[in-house]
Amino acid sequence: MPNFTSTMSQNVTQNPKLRLLNTLMRGQTVIATFMLLKGVRAAQVIARTGLDAVVVDCEHGNASDSDMHDMVAAISGSDVSPVIRIPEPSTAYIKRALDTGTHGILVPMISTAAEARSVVSLAKFPPAGVRGQGSPFACLEHGLTTPSDYVNKANESVVIMVQIETAAGVNNIDEICQVDGVDLVFIGPNDLALALLGYTPAKYTEPVFLDAIDKVVASAKKHCKKVGILAVDGDAAKKAKERFDLVVMSADIRSLQAWYRAELEVARS
């Protein structure tokens, strides 16, 4: 999918299973969250809160390959879009993630257009890329009948997202946003703060940090790409909706800890 103004949208938005893609196509903001804890039941519980998407974090979380398959099925079965954040942009990780039937992949630490082009090539079936066919599962999570149905539609329906979280990524953002097949650029604010400021989290008052965010957003809009960011809570997510097409609101572990800490403070007061 070259960009979100493409007439290809007619082919994919008819599929109600693709909540992530359909919401983006409608020009609405996707609200998602990160899952670092593994488990089918946990995935179901989180998916059934009203979120549009759940990002299974295989970069920093503890989900195994088998867990990843089970969680994608649980999330998709809850009429929410599963997304997998892979550990790195390698052939094996991209192939295994996509073969689960995930509705999108989030690829960390992309700093150049060449790296982005490699991701696209590995994520798309020929002739657009070099992805191999063989998964009997992917079609199920897209609500399709056969693997062939999935192969015929996947290049237009799987959302490819790359993370911008290095100084080089910001410097090269115009070239990255011109890569056909990259659908969304996602700002990783914590790693970006480390790269630009030497500490994290950012205070969101630092000019170099704010300028970097502005540069990524402007480039994405210029080149008809969607743009996303991580938000720490509902208030931050509400504010982020004014500028971003995807807002990943916090994570399961942080939310659990925050609730227990707050309630324990009340209980022990």
C-alpha cells in the first residue's frame, strides 16, 4: 500500500476484521497499548477494553514464538487488531511475526531509507517483495478462507510501521518517508530521548527533542504517511490525538503497577 490515499483501500476496507487499517483509512486515530506479559487470557482481557489494537511487544516483553501465535489469535478473535513489535528488522523475525496473521508489524530502530526498504521487501510477497508463502494460520486472523486468499490481499492489508528513535532516523526521516510500502512512522520517545538528550524520559520541554518530533510529523504528513507515538496515560493520549494517527497508550505492566500502587496507598492510609 503506497499511501493512505490509494484506491487500493476499496479492496481492504470491506474486511471488517482489519480494524487497524480501516480506522487509519477513515482518517481516525487508532488507540492501542503495549503488551509485555504473555498469555491468551491476558490478551483477551486487554483486547476487550475498547482498544483498536494491541501491540504484542516481542522486543522488550516475555512472549515466546508460541505465545505470539496464541496472543494474535486471541486479540483478533476479540475483533481488535493484533500488532507485533519484533525485536529487530531481520528476515526470521519479520517472517515469523507475519505468519501469525498479525494485522501489522512495528519494527524498531530504523535509521535509514535502506533499512526501511529492506523491511518492506521482507514483509511483502512477490513481486513487491521476497516474503515466502506457507503459513496456514495468517488467513484465519484476517477472516479469510484460504492461505491463497491471504496471499492475494496481504500486500495491501498488512500495515508496516517503522520506529524512529535515533538521531540518524530523525535526520533521514524525509528519505524514510519516501519509501513505498512504509505505511506509518512511529516515534519511540524514550529511546529518542536517550539518543538526543542522554536521559529518559524527556521532560517535553527540551527544544532539540520537540524539534525532532515536529520534524518527523511534518515529514510524515508531507509524504502521505501515517505517524504514531507512545503516550503515558489517557490525558497524554487525548492530547496526542490532535497530531498523531496512532497513539499507543501505556503498557500492561505499567498500568497494573500504577493501579495497585494507587489503591495500596489508599488502603494503607
